[in-house]
Amino acid sequence: MKRFLTFMMSSALILGLALTGCTNTPPASPSKDQQQTTQNTQPPQAEAGATRDSVLGSEKRVVMGFYTDQEGQVPGSKETMLKNGKLLDEVAFFWYSFDATGKIVPTGKVDLKIKEMAQKNGSKAYALVHNMNLTGSVGFDADRAHRVLSNPAVRANWVTNMVNLTTKDNWDGISLDVEKTPPGDRNNYSALVAELAKALKAKDKVLNISIPAKFVDYPSDLWSGAYDYAAIGKAADQIILMTYDEHGLGTTQGPIASAGWVDRVIKFAVGKIPKEKIVMGLPVYSFDWGSNKPTMPDYLSYVQTLERAKKNGVDILVDPSAKVPQFIYTAKGVRHEVYFENIASLRAKMDSALKSKLHGVAIWRLGMEDPAIWDQLIKTYGTNKETKEKK
């Protein structure tokens, strides 16, 4: 269960959206699209079309990516978008927040040309609206969430402003990432989702909601209690199940998303939310815990992680229980333990999503991933092909 933020500050400002394995054999009868992909050795192209109809439905599956700006030494998403954008069905751009009146406030380097490029590539582009403070006391702002959610008039204004944003700048929908909502606002949050879904649907726009992972519902829980899976799943079009940060900022060392934990989260979610709406979050980042800062790990990309292992002359091992890569090293008298995700561990998670017939997977965050996922995973999972149960 997520315990703290996925967005953080380490040596520089880190964005980490709060945004789940088993092995399967290939399907007995590949679809025509799959056969063509194999023969041509070319990845399938994302489909364009009517906004909602082209990405929603029980027979569709999608690959989504979260786009962020560069933060210090942590790479941004632009390079990956330029190189691999045609393999994505959906992109959520982490560029917007809101104030206590419900006004939408730009927080990122809004570049609508990048958004338009994604759409020309056949991807749906969503304006991501969050409650993250990026200056001062960095973190998700629970008080701001409460002030807007608990006031029906302000909440209605916020809904109107989000819908207007999509129509003004031609977004295909809203990706909502409001985290650390107070448990007392559980019903208010569910009401917001229902109101926003209705308003967006009237404009042929998609509502994509990020929710914290959990495998039991404690309504009083400070992190996940406000999120009523059943109510949210009934109203929203897509649910990003943030199957990561089992261990992260605020916890001691451990896997970001161990195999057993991921399976428990999925099992709970599909019992509350229609599986054709669930998009499983894929963590492609790393955490490096030092014994001098036991609950404040460094936040690293895959490439940075391999560089750190090489610099310290250590071998990368696989945790046999969690089924994720890790390594240990000592630098300047400080013991470090690093957990991350690579092609093998992510493939196991994608297989778990396929087995559960989920709607898709979502990469947090583009630009931090093991490059191998693009050639070996993305083209076999998404791009709106029919979901086939592996046997």
C-alpha cells in the first residue's frame, strides 16, 4: 500500500506520479494484427478516431505514458516521446494544477506542439491535473484538495474549468491525479469523479483517474481511505491503478512493486472496478536507500541506476521472492540498497495485466525506463488490439 508521496525532492526536485506478475505462454491462435507485426517486424501503430470510442471498451487495450519535464539530473520525457511516441495509445501531460477556487493553474512547461505531435501519431492526449506543490513545501496538498472537494460550488467551478481546458486546447480528456485526499472527503471525491465524468462525456472527452494501490479498504486510512474503488470505477472511463511504491519515500528499503504485492492489489481492484477500465501502473524508476537516510531514497532512472552499479563494481541480482532486480554497495562508509525494474520484471507485470484482462498499462514516467521495453514489450501489449487470454 502506498505510504507517502511518489513525487519527491532528493538532490533536485523529483516528479513521481502516484500512480502491478506471472508468466504466460503465447496465445494459441495469434490475431491477424499480431501475425502481421511478426512478419513485418514493425510495431503496430496507435489508432486514431472518435475520442472515446477509439480507446474505451472491453475489447480494447492500451499503453499509456506519463509525460513530465526534466527535473535536475532526472531525465524528462521529450526524448522518449520523439523516439517512441508512435507506440503509445495515450499520453498524460503533467502540466496543470488548481487553486482553492477551482481555477486551473499551469505548473509545467506547457508545450502544445508536443501534445499535437502525440495526437498526430495517433495517441490520445490528456491534460493531467494534480494537487502537487512544486515549490516551498513540496508534496501533495491535502488541504487544497479538501477546500475544493468539500465546497459544491467550488467543485462545480473546478469541473467547468477542466472541461473548458479540454475544449480550448483540444485535449482528448483529463487525467486526474489528486492524491493525499483527506479520508473525510471520500464521498466528496466520489461526487467529483461522477460530476466530471458526466461533463466530459457530453463533450466526447475521456476521464482518466489515478488511484493509490491497496488490497484492503480502510476508509480512515490517511493515504488511500478517500478513494472508493467501486464508486470511482462506476463513473470514470479509465482507472490508473498505481501499482508501485510498495516501498518508497517514507519507508525503509524494499521492492518498489514485488510480484506478490502486485497480484494482491490487482485481485482486490478487479473485485471493485470493471477490469476493462483498469490500467495498471508500471514503475520504470529506481530507489537507492542509504543507511544514513533510511527513509529518504534517491530517485533514479534506469540508466542512472546501471551507471551507479557499474561505478561501484557490483553485480545486479534478482530478489527471488519479489522477482525484481536489486544490488547492494558501500560508498564513503554508507551502505546502499537499490531496487528497480527492468525488462524481465516489467514483462512479468504486463503478463499479470494480460492474465487479468486489464484495459492497459501506464508508464510512470516516460524517459526513465529500460529502453528494452519499447522493442520487446510495448508493441506486443497495446495499441488498441483485442485482448486475448493467454493460455
